[in-house]
Amino acid sequence: MKHYLLSVVTPTDGEPPAPEVLEGIMRNVGVFHQELQEAGAWVFAGGLHAPSTATMVRPKDGATPITDGPYAEGKEYLGGLCIIKAPDLDAALDWGRKAARAITLPVEVRPFEGEVEG
């Protein structure tokens, strides 16, 4: 088994969905998470606050200064993530498709290096 990262790609522009739309999306995400758990593929999932809440810690000349803000600014950002176990990339991509349908945003599927026991 391998671990895969499912990254939710969130646009920086535009308004968030209306509460009634967001409620349906979150219900679908809950169903997706439940399906992952029942299949034994669940490791971890969570949403992230906006990039403006980020703090950077950078090594520099033996020190680690701290600055406000995201590392990079762009048209999209990592809005949430899910770590799963899957036997191969095809299975992980199937989970990625289900995640994208549930969250209604693009999902990047990326393998971690190495294998996972179990």
C-alpha cells in the first residue's frame, strides 16, 4: 500500500458558495470520508484556513526568522487535504475523482515516497 495526498485546489478569487450550497457540499464530503473509512483507505483529512493566515519560518544564517503571509501567492491555493492508503495510482485516482465530485473543486492526486505497511 502507498499513501497518496489528495489536495483540494481552491481559487483565490470569487465568493464562497452560499450557505445552502456549502451545506450540501459538506454533506457530500462527509459521505466521501465515511466511504474512505469503511474501505480502510482513510488516514487523515482536513480543511485549511486562507493563505493570509499563514506564517513562514525560514532558515537563514543559522537563525529561523518568522514572517507573515503565504510562501507564494497565486490564483489558487491548497484549501484542504486528504491522506489516503491505496494499492496503486489507479485506485488513488478513483478516490480523487470521488473527492472532486464531493467538494466540487479540482483535486490533485500525488503519491508519497515509499510504501506503507498494512
